[in-house]
Amino acid sequence: VQLQASGGGLVQAGGSLRLSCAASDRTFSTYVMGWFRQAPGKEREFVAAINWSGRSTDYADSVKGRFTISRDNAKTTVTLQMNSLKPEDTAVYYCAASELNYFSATAQWARGPGYGVDYWGRGTQVTVSS
């Protein structure tokens, strides 16, 4: 499956952005979907995950209460609504898909960005100015 992320940009601290990731394949509904980010000089890190139905979600502690992940299987898209943005949220954001079940995928993603991801999208830059 091909993943195409969009929606990044430049925003002031406290502002909001909405990222979208479109999938090319209708098998999208079977995948665990997630977002990762990579800041300059840092390792790629997990941000958020959502199961196939959208009923289960997980977030990195750094974004809990500010970011919301959702999906629309009919439109084969996953979105990341980012509110109350901080300068430390500045990074390239990547969407990702896993063929594992939700428990296994999130456990693997917690190990590091190289684990449990079957498909990566191209990144989209998010810059938050102070």
C-alpha cells in the first residue's frame, strides 16, 4: 500500500494543524495505522496509533490531550489533529501502517521506529514557532 501524508506547515505555538494520510489500497481497513515524527538530530519516535475500527487509540505521553488520531476506512484516510502545538512538536511527521494486530503493532512500535511498520508514507514537515 502507498501512503501519502499532507497537511504540514508553519504555525505559531498554541496553534493547530491537521495532518492527513491517504492510502492507495482498500485493504487499508485491515491495517493498524499510526503517526511517527522525527526532529532534526533525533531518532524517529512514535506519536499515535489507531486500530482498524478506530475504537482503540494510543498516544505518546508528550502529545496526550493535545493530539487526536482518527480514521475513515471508506475514504482510506487517517488524520492527526494537533492542537496546542509547541515548538518541540517541530518535526517531519510520517504516517505508518502495520499488518500486525493492534496489540502486537503497538508493542513493536514502542520498541523503536524500525519495528512492526510494514509501510511508511513520505513525511510532511511541521514547524511550530515560538
